[in-house]
Amino acid sequence: MSAATTLLEQVLNGLTIGMVYVLLAAGLSIIFGVMDVINFAHGEFFALGAYVGLSVALATGSGGFWVALLVAPLLVGLVGAGVERFTIRPLYGRNPLYHILLTFGLVLIFKDVITLIWGQQPYQFAKPPLLSGTVTLFGFDYALYSYFVIGIGALIALGTWLALTRTRYGLVIRAGSMDRDMVRYLGIDIDRYYTIVFAFGAMLAAVGGVVLAGRQNVAPGMGNAVIIPAFIVVVLGGLGSFRGAVVGGLLIGVIQTFVRSQFPFLEGLAVFLLMIAVLLLRPQGLFGNPEWGTGGEGGDLLTAGDADVFDSALKRRIGVGLVGVLAVTPLLIGLPSYYVNTLVVNILIWALFALSLDFVMGYAGLVSLGHVLFYGVGAYATVLAVMHLVPSLFVALAVGIAVSAVIAWVVGYLSIRVSGVYFSMITLAFAELFFSAVFKLEWAGSSDGLFGFDPVYGLFAGPSVGSIELVGGVSVFYYVVLAAVVGSYLLARQVMRAPFGSVLQAIRESELRTGFIGYDVTVYKRRAFVVSGGLAGLAGGLAAVQTGGVSPEFLAWIRSGEVIVMTILGGMGTLYGPMLGAGVYLVSKELLLGITEQWQGVLGLIFVLFVIFVPRGLVSLPGLLAGRFDRSPGGGTDVLAEEETEVTD
Amino acid sequence: MSDGDPLLRLDGVRAGYGETQVLDGVSLDVNRGETVALIGRNGVGKTTTLRTILGAVTPTAGTVRYDGEDVTGLGPIETVRRGVGLVPEERRVFPGLTVEENLAVGRYGGSETANRRDPEEVLETFENLGRRRRSRGTDLSGGEQQMLAIGRALVAGADLLLLDEPTEGLAPLIVDRVSELIREINEEGITVLLVEQNVAVALSLADRVYILDRGRVVFEGAPAELEANESVMERHLGVTV
């Protein structure tokens, strides 16, 4: 084959996958533009489309593909409408963060529902005979199915564009994406359009799912695999811009294909580098217009700081008591070592990770979607230090903290200049960048990770006299973890009580006003980010020692999601709330694992209910139940009421 | 109900944002066919009064009656459908939509009142908009945006038009044209409630004037009465005309 035809083939391959991205990103982008909702569950609509299509095709026999192409999107659209109506809708008027959290919970539910119905095994979708084989165009052979994907994608994009620009619904939706309240002031019930927009977005994603299913396997992870590229497309094109979604989708598809064949060492990295570059240089993306955004309904982050019923003396007693119980737990006779050395240690480590996130999210309002980066980097640095530097756990952990803090400084330096949703996106991009990079680095063990280092200083054995073990199954490491977590908590609490902490909280309340008083807001946020990164690094280091090694899993974005779930579940902005959240999350997981394979879905459901009904977390629950906060502004039950924060006149 | 009753009546309205109370018992009437101006210094509650009438702010006490019915707390969508139109502060033209599209959004909402205008009619009357029908909102001048915001409210159809600082930031020549337009709208039978910083404009247009100070009505009367009363002007407006 000549160079020209190779090039043409790559372009066509790129356009084929690009069209699938367009179908995903168009809905994602319009949903954000109109409703300010960042929908992490969009990939699951895509997967659901493929699975439903599969079942429909199997049930209808020959010609089933065409029925599936029609029926699956309609069914998924109905699911989308239900999701909007019952989960997304109650959250309008709150900070966009809550939609991110909610849809993350929905991802967990959808995934488990899919495996519950269709199982874990991958399926092959039979392409209709009509679309099989290759065709020769201009003397060039190419798969007919790819032409079909490109054609149908282009047709749907064109139809969507016409609907947006030429119909009454499209006009109102566009107006709503520019100024939602003004549409209401013209007597139009824009909220009624939201269900339509959301359902339509889900339909487009489902078409993408069915179409892609004809090209590759249908497997449970397919939603997870496309959602991050789809976000890159949306960010690149401009959040809320349909044109951006189309151009961005095709561009990313082509770039990915080219990089894979021409610069294989950059595969997986190039798109994240591109995303970071775009966010830094032109956060609004190629076609976005920051001045057209509505921004009118961004409520505050709901912290639990003022929804707390217990006084500080009582809390101190509870805290000291808890640490006391934890200190003697390993000595309790009859408790299986698994609970002590695995479950409790895991809870402590995740509590530390959640604490580190709360430090920036709950206090400085920095919603980091990529916090797993610092956790993972800490883990890798700790392991590498033990293997190559010094055989001391403590030095290695210190190295982990330091490296994480440095990375946090760099990431913070670059990303804190962009605000809100863009900040969240850029942290996600950095985390994904490192996640992809680690596969390429042989000294970091590539996809296998690094295992088998020496358990240093006999930390995993209990205290002994001569050859007699004093306590069976108790490791010194347990106490190292306990000390690290308690120490970190006390440190974080001290920092928050110091003037530095007050400034951070002022920034969360009103960045503008804090700036006006004369504080350099960016500098404070960066410092907080560095401290947080260091703490997350410590958590990662401990987790690596606990696991006995480190693998790319330590950098997977799902862990960022989990730690956010824990933080919200417990109640952010309190430091101890997220730690409690970590405990409840992991204990629930442990209990559910014994009952059902669908533990993630059940947890997701609990989390979704929490985001909707108890956004201030477990910590606020006693107050909510007692109904004691009816009158205190911004606390307790009126959490769910829409608050007008804007002051005019 | 008889035509003698006011079209709009606010009775002891208290309202604010969160803990901040802005309106401290505002009572006022707007009769059919009138132009009423609401003036006062910055931050005394003029815009909040309009937002409360529209239903965008729910009062904590007091009632808003429109056309004889209690509309307190109905919300903006229902209030607008009953015939209240808003030309908001800073115009809020849809920036990415063309002039025609901006008017069309008004067409798809609003209320079916006899005062409802056709988009084409508006484009003919406001000939400068007619010339720019395919321009985007963001590309228009301040005066054109103001005209478009008013036109959009007319297309949506309003018996009572709430105008929030329609001359703010406009060149003197344009101020005159916008004033003239408001006068014409009123002559065609639309009742106008106008919030203005420009006291001279407000007094030239209004049949009656209310002065608001710290969330209360402190003066009500004809423009001539106000002009004669220098102490009121000094105390509540800080101006002499």
C-alpha cells in the first residue's frame, strides 16, 4: 500500500471513531450548556445503548441491527428522561459539583445493573450482511461499516444542528444556554425542556453505542472507556458548544489514530496533553464563549461545618475515645487478623486520603477530580525509594510525601488559575496523563507495577521477645498507619485553626471579597493544594506498603471518584466528616460484598440518595433528624431550598 | 372587577435575599394606562421591587395583586403569562442569537394579550433593528440592545411593562429616543412601571412618581409636586433639578 492510501486509511479510521465521539460529546456538551450538568453517566448511556441494541437485535433475528438502531436509542432516551426527572432535577440551583457527584453515583449503579442483566462476558454484535465487507472507492478498499458509521454520524449531527437552529425547541434551548433566567422572565418554562435535552443526549449516546458495537466487543467497561475521551472532546471544543463537539470529536478521533501509528510512545498521552494545553491557554475551548454562559444558578458548596450538632468538648472526647479503641483493637483476643490488618488499616489509609481532599475541597472550594494523582504518585515514590534509595520505610514515606507535594505544586501552579468546572477538568486530565504515562515507564513497572520489595524493619511482624511473639498477628505497621493518620488529622486541624485556615474558608465563601481584602487568593489556594497533595501522597505510600507493591490501579480515576464519595458521604469542610465517610463507605462495602456482587451499585444508590437528600453528609444527619436547623440560615433542612445568592439593586 | 381598580397593587411587601432584607413594607399602586416612575438612590430596593412584582423574588410578607388577583409567590413564568413584561437591567439580550431570534424567543413565551406585537411589526417600528435583523445580540450597540430588549418584551406581550433602568449607559441622543419610545408604548395602551436613575427622564415620562428610600416608599405624587419640593429631592435623591 502506498503512503497516500495508508494516510487515507488512517484518516478514515480516525473519522470513524471520531464520529462516535461526536455522538457522545454532542449530548454531553448541550446538556452542560443548557443545564450546567456535567454528566459522568453519559458513558453508561452509551454502554446501555450497545447492550439494549444487542438484546433487541438478538430478539428480532435477521435485520435486527436496524431495529436495534431505532429501538435502543428510544429506550435509552426514556431511561435518560427518568434519570433527569428523578435524580438530576432535585439538584438544579446547587453548585454544578453536585451533579458531578450524583452522576458518578449513577455510573456505579448503571455498571452493576448492566452486569446484573448481561453479565461480565463480552459479546459480539453481528453486523448486518448489508454492511459487511469492503467497498472500493477511488481505487481504495475500505470497510463498508466504517463508511456507514461516518455517514450516520454526519447525518445525525446535521439533524441535531438543524433542530437546534431551525426549530422552536432548538431556539429556546439555545437561549436557555445563554441566559436561563431571562428565558423564564419571558414566560417560558425552561425546566420542561431539560428533560427533553437530557433524553435527547442519552439517545445520541445510545446511537453511538449501537454503532460502535458493530465494530468492537460489547463489554461492561465500554462506558468507562469512552467517557474520558468524550470529556476531552467537550473541553477541546468548548463546554456547551455543539459546533465544538463536532469539530473536537473528529479532531480527537483523527489525532488518536495518528498518534497510535506514528508516535506509539505518546499513545494515550497526547490527548491529555492537548486537553491540558487547551484548558491552560483557552479554557473556554475552541468554540466556547465564556461570556455566553449563564452561571446564574451556581449555588454554594454545602459544607457540613455549620450543620454540626455536637459541641467541641464532646467531639474531642469521641475522638480521643475512638483513637483509644483503635489503639487497643489489635490486642483484642479473638478478632481475626484480617479485620485488623486489612480492613481497619484500609479504612485508616482512605480516611487520610479523604482528609487530604477535604483540605482543598471542603475548605478552599477546589474540587479536584484528579486527587488520585497525588495518592498514586506518593505510592510509586515510596515504593521506588524503598527499592532503590534506602531500606527505611520512614524515609521512603517522607520521599513519597515530598514528591507528591512537588507534583501538587506543579499541577496547582498550572491549574489553579482556571476556576470552577475547568479546574476540576484539568485535575482530571493531569491524573489521566500520569495514569497513561505509567504504562509506558519500564522503571515504574509498566502495566505490572512494582511488587516484591522487602518488608522493612520487620514491620509486619508483631513485637517479640527472642523467638516468642507477644501478640499473634499484630503488626507494627498498624501503629505506624494509626499514628500517621491521627498526626495528619491533628496537623490539618491546627492549620485550619490558624489564620491560614481562616483565609482558605473565606476564599471558599467568596473568592472575590477575600481578594478585595488584600489576600492573594491564588497563593493561598496553591499552598493548600501542596499540603493536600503531600497528605494524599502519604496515604498512597502507606497503601503501597500495605498492598506490598504498587500498580497503575493506584492512579485509576475511579479512586478519585471513590474518595470524593467518601468526602461528601461524611460531610466536607469538617476534616473528621470525610474520615468518617471513608469508614462508613468501606464497612458498607465489606458488608455488601458478603451479600451481593452488585455492591458498587448499592453503594452508588446510597450515595445518590445522600447527594439529593443529605448533601452535607453523615455529620449533618443528627441535626437534620432532630429538625433543629429549621431556622438557621444555610443549615439543616433548608439545604434543599433554592437560595438566591445574587444581590441586586 | 372595575377599571377603576389599580392594575398593580403592592401592599406592605417585605422581601430580600437570604438574611439581607431589602424591602421593608413597600406599598404602591399602578393604574391602568399610567406611567409610574420608581426612583431613589442606589441600593434602596428599586430592582428588588420589580423582581418581586415579577415573582423572581418571593416576599416574606405583604401581597402583590395584579389585575385584581393575588399573584404573590406565583413565580416569574406564571406572572409573565398573565401579562407582566420585563425589560431587565443591563438588557439581557441573548448574546449569541440574532435580532430575529431574540424576538422569536419572546414570541414563544409571554401572554396572549391584545397588546402582543408581531416580530415583523417591531422590526418595522424600530427601523434600526430592522436593518440589523441578522446581527447577533452581542454585536449590537447599547442603544440597539435596549431597543431589542423592549421589542422582545412587546413581542412577548405585556399589559404592564416593567422597565429597569432603560437609559443606563446610553448616549444622550439615544436616551431621548428610548424615552420617546417608552412614551409611544404607553400611549398605545401599555401600562408602564419604570425604574430610573436619571431623574430628569423619569419625571418627563411619569404621570406619578414614587421615591424609595431604604426599602420604604417615602414620597408619592405627580412630577410637578416633586419638583416643587426641594427638601424631598435633597434628602432622598441628593439631587436638585
